[in-house]
Amino acid sequence: MTTSQELSEISKPIPSQYSELSTAEISDALDRLKLPGSALGIGPISTNKKILGRAYTVRFGPVELIPGTVGDFVDTVPAGAVVVLDNGGRVDCTVWGGILTEVATRRSIAGTVIHGVCRDTSAAEAFNYPLYSRGKFMRTGKDRVQVEEINGPVSLGDVRVRPGDILIGDADGIVVVPGGREDDVLAVALKTRDAELAIIESVRKGKTLSAARIEHNYHTLQRSQS
């Protein structure tokens, strides 16, 4: 059961400048701050449309009682949230399909990220709905998996996700920003982005790349903080 306090955390506004940043820029900031957050192996399935929102998490496990259901939670997801589904990386059955895509679109959910696979990807393409996963497979998860917990900690492979964490996705994949560190990550990412833009401008004016990087302390920006 999701509490009103959890829903309030998931619905908190996200600093607007996050919408300007790529997953690569945020990943560099996470590295500098020694924070995990780059979700290996999870990428866009239906569209390269950018995804940005706070995590609404669902963890699945193998089914114990038949019949089982996998998708009723969608009725409680706040508008603007990202549905994060942890199916343990399973690729033999899905936990997201066409009906959920249409409902999520109508509810203005920001997108879905799955540690596992999805199906009915043509529906996601038709609705231009951002769907990120480890792949696609047509077999249903119904009667194969069941919801174990809603809005508890989950994983996207080796990245831990908690309700309210910020998820950003683009053509390069998914990054997760811990809710308590979002201001720190944003500040570092913006600083790195500004340095990269300055480097590009210097190169356009005739400077060598190595000289431009030295001038703008680029290598130092990318190193982990001690």
C-alpha cells in the first residue's frame, strides 16, 4: 500500500535544469561524486523520447498463488512519475504491455523502466510512450510473477532505486539520481556541461582539443572527488 507521504515524495517537483541535461552529463557527475546510478543494459525500446521523473517502484517475485496479476498498481501512480519495475532481470516473461501503456499515457505517467522485458512495443510507439527495458518478449508475466512490494527499494541491475529518486533516460540509457543528492549532482553536471560547451567554442575558434581541455580544467572536472 502506498501512503500519502510516499505519494507526496514521488510528486515533488524536479529542478527544471535537469531537463537540459543528457544522461552522459549526469553520469559524469555521478562518477565525480562517487555515486552509482548508470543502469547497465537498460535502454529505450519504443522511442528515444527523453524520460524524466521521480521513481514509483514495484518489485516482482515468482508467483505463489495462481491466478496472479501484474499491473493493477498503475491506478495509483501519480502523474509525472516514472514507473520502475524490478522483475529480477527476467527475460522469460513480461511485466508491461499494451494495456498498461495506454493507461499510463492517459494518466500522464512520464515513462516506464524495467529490470526485465516488456511486450506490445507497437502500442508504446503509437502513443510515443517512453519504455526502457532489457529487451522485449511476448510472453505474459501473469500467473508467472506477482507483485511483492510497491514503493520499496528495487534494483535496475547493480543500481539501487528508491521511491522519489530521479530517473533520466535518453538514447544512451537510464541514470538514477538519489533523492537526497539531486542538488549536488545537478551542480556538478551543469559545471561539467558548461566546461564542455566552452571547449567546443574554443576548438571552433582554432584551438587544439588538448589545449582547450587544459584551459577549462576538463580532466579535473571528470575525476572523482577525494
